[in-house]
Amino acid sequence: MAKAETASRAPSTSSVPQALPGQVVLVLQGGGALGAYQLGVYQAMHEAGIEPDWVVGTSIGAINGALIAGNPPAQRMARLHAFWDRMEIKGSAWFASHAGAGLDLMGQALSNLHTISGGLPGFFRPSLAGLMGAHAPTGIEHAAYYSTAPLRETLADLIDLDYLHSQRTRLTVGAVNARTGAMTYFDSRQQPLQLDHVMASGALPPAFPAVRIDGDPYWDGGIYSNTPTEVVLDDNPRRDSVIFSVQLWNPQGPEPQTLWQINGRQKDIQFSSRSASHVAEQQKIHKLRHIIRELVKHLPEERRRDPQVAELASWGCGTTMHMVQLTAPRLPNEDQTKDIDFTHQGITARWEAGHADACRAIELAPWLQAVDPRDGVVIHDIR
């Protein structure tokens, strides 16, 4: 496996970003409140003049991605700020000073109780259907503990669908068909994306209801694949790329000692969605494509013109994809409820962490490192 480990160091404020070799892709994982980390990553890219050509997202990653791809670059940060301001838990000065990641357990419990019992004004609210009991035949579009009608209103205010449909920035969002269990990626290159596509990608059951698209009900793509990097690596035609893969759940962590900690580790492992093994498999495939290309170079010209040889040679590829992996750090005292930590402290801490990590990655510019010509996918793990 080709892997470039990049050492951590503080970013320089005077660094000038180099031109990136190929299209810029931003891949955003799902993770609820953890998605504030993605905002910091995009902010650092935006400040460096690096705008994505393509955004791929699932769940909160699809929402953040739609806010980016669905607005002109000059308006993106303002729209992202507006969205996360609506997500933030508002309360008294005492509550704001005691709740949030990194503070006391009482504050965290108050924050979680506030979100679970009352929802978030710009995101979700308790559903009457959810109060009717687990066996009430409410239908898949209503069977959930919460209604996401507030989210639809928020997205309608903050996403410019006309701009999104102009395809200046490609957007792909992942959702899973609730009847077939098949993962579906809705791509603005293939069809005009609507709010329903973004809503479906964030419809995590049983909290949120399914969203129907073309007659089929869809749920949050994170229950099938929460890190949709395979969409980029399988794209046709393949292109040289710099892929900023923003991961909110870390599959590696300390050994849990309590049932509460075990639940937290289970979520980390589940929602990291085997991204490492998926990428490793893609590395093997792309390496074989590069080897085919190198082998063809050793054939005489007349052999290359043979139709059968030409067909076999078409399996070769010369593209290089640099994957810059950014993983949200653990905050002090965070636990299995971290994905519903919509306090000011929690959002700010994760935002700042994403900004710092992305600034470091941009300064290091690992995509400029020399790579083995046989490697098609090169991993740069920013630590």
C-alpha cells in the first residue's frame, strides 16, 4: 500500500498555496454535530483560494456539501455560518457556560436533554407519529421520532438551486434505498439535484423519516457507506485529483472500560464505514491499471495497433489521485453523544480543529511529493 505519512507541524501564515495537480474533490463524511469540523476544513481551503470542483457527501456531509456547491464561492462561508448558527443550541448565559464538549458532565447531560426533548429549531422537532408507539402504522415517510420539516425550510433559505443546477461545482450525495438496501449516489452531473436528494441523504432512521424520490423511500447513506470515497475512485472517466477526505469518526481509539465507552467505540467503528479497507482495495485496482499502462509501453508499435491488444491496453490508466485524509480529533470529555453536541462550545471547538488541520495540510502540500509511477492512489494522512 502506497502511503505517505505527513508529520504534524504548525501552519505558517505566510505560506502560499501551490497549484493543485488535477481536480479538487472534497469528500464529507456523516456525523451530525461533528460536521462542524468540515466547516473548518472548507474555510481553510477557501482562504487559500482552493475551491472544490466536486463535493461528495453523506448525511451532514451532504448538507454541508450542498451549501458549498449550491452557492457561489463568495457566498459560501456566509451561508455555512448561517446554517450552523441555526443549529446551535440557544439558552441562558448559565446554560451556555456549563454545556458543551470539553466541559463538565452535568453540562453535557443538559445539552443532550435539550436536544433530545426539544430538537433543534432549524433542523428537527419531535414528531407526533413518534409518540404513537413503535407499532403504529404511520408509513415510512412519517415513522420517526422527529420531523425534519425545519431542515427543509433551512435548506430552502440557504441553497441556491439555480446555481447548483448550473453545475459549476459538481455535487454527489449518498442515500440508501429503504426497500432494496442498495446504495444510491445522486449526482448533479447526471440529474438536477433537489432538496429531497439532500434530505434523503440525512434521513437517519429511526430518528428521521425516509424521503421518497421517484417513488422509492430513501434513508441516510451513512447506514451503508458513511465515507463515499469510492464514488471518486470509481468515477468514469478517471481524472488526476487531489481529494480532501474529511472523516468525522475515528476507527482507532483507546480500549473502552465501561458499557458507556463501549457504545462510543461501537459508533466510531460503525460510522467510519471501513473506509481504510475500501481505499486499500482501490489502491490495488489502480496500481494494476498503472502496471498495464507500463507494460504496454514495452510493446512494439505494431502490436499496440492490434485491436485485441488495444482493447486490453484500454484497462490501463495513468491518472494519479492524491487523497489527503483529515480526521476530526477527540475533544476532552466527549462520549457517544458527541454527534448531538450542538452547543456553541462544541461547534466552535470542532470548527477550529478542522481549520487548523486543513491549514497544516495546505502548507505541507503533500500532493507535490514525488510518487511511484505505478501508484494511482496515494494516501497522505495528516497527523
